Amino acid sequence: MKRVFLVLACAMMLTSCTDVEEGKNTKTNDNQQVVSQKDELTADTLDVEGYINRARWYLTHEQVGYAMRDVNSALSVDNKNVDALLVLADIYYALGDQDNILLTLNKATEMAPMDSRPVIKLAELSFLQGNNNLANAYLDKALELNSINPKAYYVRGIICMSKNDTVQALKQFMKARSQDDTFIDPVLQIATIYAAQRNPMARDFYNQAIAMEPDNYAIYYDLAMYLQDNGNPEKALEIYDTLDVKMPGNYDICFNKGYVNLVYLNEYDKAIECFDKALEVNSKSVDALLNKGVAYEQKGDYREAKSIYLQILRENPNYQLAIDALHRIGE
């Protein structure tokens, strides 16, 4: 269940939109703050910038119709406003309208030929359409316009990742990081690459990302995953325990707590308790039920383990792991 930051379909808006399953911050006080920020934008005296900012807010919160209304209000006042056109391109992206994305970005480049931002988005669009050569050509142009261009290097890193060239991808992400130490996306990509390589530097980059977004629980989750897979299950469990308090009833957190207790710490009763909590969230989870059976098996309670394995097979008659488990305990 580990979150992977290389989600190609999210490249256009260059934002991370996942919580521990999907990376969203779900804290109540943060939601209240977001609402208050939106309310501040509802004043009667909205100017072009105000409409654009409110359109961004609506788009971030998946209210595409309202975002379109506000960006159109901005463009009705200033139809050459590049910021408004860029938001409009993102709206078309959310709608899956690639033709209008292209038209909007081409108009933006005509309005502001020295602005690299629409060129980078054209690169992203080309990448999403499977044309890496054109995407790289747009990135070359963007870097000619502005050599201090972390997003251009970031997108080039994503293209390298799509070709499994992690060496070049790391170089591009590192360049993006060096040019903008507030840009979290390349930090997350670097951490993900290092984690896959079991490189200890992964922990450092996850911690950098946490320092940048301390309320982004998905990063803590990824760090915990890295720690449990690389010889530090106790620390991983500490992070899961903290997340369990902040996000009670999250299936992935409950399951991973059970897994760490079962596989790494041999704490079988605690594992069973965690798998039970995971099953309360998702009663149809075969994985949680199977691992609960394994925990009973490991503690020597073969009767309960057999009952669980048979329960799985009643609903999934050909489930090989349950069949193997029954054979393992001599049934």
C-alpha cells in the first residue's frame, strides 16, 4: 500500500493529492482554516487576482464548475492574463479536455513569449500524451527562457523516471531541489528512489519533506514503510502509532501495525488486535484475515488459525495462500 509519488496522471498540475492512502491532510482544524481562506475571497470587491486565487482554491477542492466561473470572470476583465490562462489549462486538465489544454497553453505562450510556465505545461501535456521528444524540446525552450527553473528540471526528472533511468532522474530532481529549497515534489521523488534502492539517504529526504510539510501524514507513512523494510521496525511502529491517533480507523495504518508486530516483532497478540481493527474498517479484506490466521498459527493456536483459513476458503475456494496454510498446519 506504499504511496508512490511518480503518478504520471498528476503531472500537469504538479501537485500531490493523495492521503495516507491519498496524501490529503484531513485534520479538522486545517479544514476550518481552508474554509476561512476561501471566505476571505468572497468579498464583493474581487479583482482579477482575487478571481484567479479563488479559482485556484475551488480547483484544489475539486469544485471545477466554480473554478471555471471565476477564471472566466478574470478573463472577461483581462483576456491576456497568463495566470488566469494557466489556471484555465489546469481546469481543462481536471476535465480531461486535452484539446482545450493545448489551445489555452498556446494562447498563453503568445501572450507571454518570455514566460516559461506555459512552456513547461506544454511539456507536461506532451509527456502525458506519450511524446517524450516533444516534451524534452519544450523543456529545453523553458530552460533557455529561464535557467533557474526548478519545475523544468522536475518534469525532466519525471520523464527520466518513466524510462526507468533513475540515475538521470536523480540528477534532475537534485537540480530542482538545489534551485528551490521550498519545492517539495523533487524531495519526495528523491526519497522514493532512495527507498526503492534501500539507500539510507531516503530517511534524510523523508525528514526534509516532513520539515517542509509537517502536517502531511502521507510522508510519515512512507517513512514508516521505509523504516520497517530496512531494519528499524520499532521506529516504524512508533510512527504508525502516532498516525493511528491522528487518523483513527485508517485501514492501511491498522494493517501495517499488525504486519510489523507479526513479521518483525513476533508480538502475535498485538498483531491480532491490529488486524481485527483493520477488519473493522474493511471486513472483506482477505489480506488482514489471512495475516490474522498466520498470527494465531505462529502463537500455536492452530484451531483458531484453521477456522480463519477455512473462512477464507468458503468465500475464496481457490485462494492458494489459505490452502498452503492449511497444509502447513497439517490439515
